[in-house]
Amino acid sequence: MSQQNIIEYVTNYKKIIEVKVLHNFFLNGGFSQMRIKPNITTKSLLNDYGIIFRNNINGFVLIIDNDEKFSSPTFKGDLTLHFDMDIKDDHFLNYTDILYTNDQKLHFTNIYDNKLHKNEFVDADVSHVNHNGVFSAEIVLVINKKNEYFGYGKKKINIKESNYTISFNSRKIQLRYNFIASVKNFKSFYLTDEENELYDQNFYKRVLSSGKEVYSIEYNTIIQAGEFYDIKRFLRKSQVEEGLLNLYSLELPHPIKENISFDASSNIFYADIYVTLD
């Protein structure tokens, strides 16, 4: 008898809302480098309405106690819930296609369909000026508009689950290879691909903010930033030295998110790759 009561109690809980945060920079399409939590007022509301909040790897879920007491007219009407989203990745703005400034607060809401923003991806429409200079984000959900969860007059058996997403897009970037070398010039070097069909010698000298001089070359095709890249580039030598063909070939590394930065003069996001040559 007691076991049956336990089973009935467990199945009385129903998931009503799930919010997933997506980001196509990552191979699995999800974004886990954040923490979402209800604000103080919402914590109190969740407690009053018997709503359980649970974080998961890519967002959170809301679970209700489908107890008949919540069908009372006392619980009738809209319920507005506020959640703070804290981004844990210091390089988030480097690879995410939103305004490149910390002076903003992203505001997500369920006034649209299944996305918590108007367009396919998060963009300037959700960005609001944040005068304290600290990047932040919030999620505002208005639920129970039709008394589908609370104040409906009698206990419900079939409760519809709502699923929402926040979809971030990765930036378009240009790869820039920077070679730190003791050689006086790069005339004998060229950039090529795996099939050796590319032959690019457009190296130029530039000085880094550290004062170090490098030889740089740009991969002129604009690509989308990602966790992994299906690109292979090699630094090779084209000259013959002392009658022997020089077989120097160095496979170049892929960019990392820490080295993506905005160049205001060219209006380009560069993904800088640094290579030290002996």
C-alpha cells in the first residue's frame, strides 16, 4: 500500500517547460558554459506555486506539482518569471555573432514562438544598453496565460509541455597566420593546402602589441568560427638549396577562440594563429 502511494506521488510531477541554449560554434550544437538561476522574486513565486527549477547541461527545466490545490482560483492568471543567465566563458564575445561590447544586456522572452528571440539567431534585437559596463543576460517567461497550469478549477491529467530555445550563431572570421622567425625575409616560403594546389606568398611584416615583429599572411576566404575546422594549411619552402630540393613542410595549427579579435580598421574579426619557427 505504501509503495503505491509513493508511485502516485512521483508521477504527480510534470515537466511543463524546458529552455535549451544552443550555439553552433560547438560541435554538439549546445552551449553549456553558463549558469541560469531564478532571481529572488521568482524564487519566491516558484516556491508558492510548487514549481521545481532544475538546471541541466544546456539550460533548465520547470517541473510542477500537479496537485489539485493549485487548481484553486487563488492561482489563476499570468505568472511572470525572471531568470539571470551568467555566461562563464570570458571569450564568449570573440566567437559569438552579437554586438562586440560588454555594455549590453541580452533580454530573452517567450512572446515569440518556440524561440526566445525574434529572428533565427540571437542578434541586436535582444541587446539593450547596460550602463554598468558588465555583460549580462536575462530570460523572462510569462506562463499560465490560459490557466493551463494553475487556477483551472480542477486537476488536469494532460498538461502540455512547452520547449523554448536560445540559438547563438558563431562569427564569420578570417584566418591570419603569424610567423615568429629569425629569417630576414619570407621569399622562399609559401602557404599551401594538402594537395599543394594553393600557392600563396603574400606575407607582410607587422608589429604585435607586444612589440614583436612577425611575418603575417591571411587566408582570404571568410569562414565561420567553430570548435573544430576542416582546413589544412602548410608552410613550405619553394627554393632549392645546395643542389638539393628543400622538403621543409610544416602543418599549421587551427585557430583558438582566445585569439579571435576585432580589427576596427578593416571591420574584420581575425582569428590569429601564432607559429614560432626555429
